[in-house]
Amino acid sequence: MTPSLANLLWSLLLGGAIVVIPLTIALIYVSQKDKVVRNR
């Protein structure tokens, strides 16, 4: 594996993590808020 290919894979992994982690947190937060709203 060439260094440039390794860098490409790392940037894809880090980019995916930067996108996926906040999305997951946002989804969990919204679902928790929805439960509270529905129970009222």
C-alpha cells in the first residue's frame, strides 16, 4: 500500500467519523425529545 493510498483511506475514515458521529448524536437527541413530547 502506497503512502498516498493510506492517506486517502485515513481521510475517508476521519471524514466519515466527522459526519457520522454528530449525525448519530443528533438522531439520539431528537428521538429522546420526541419521546418526551409524545408522552405529554
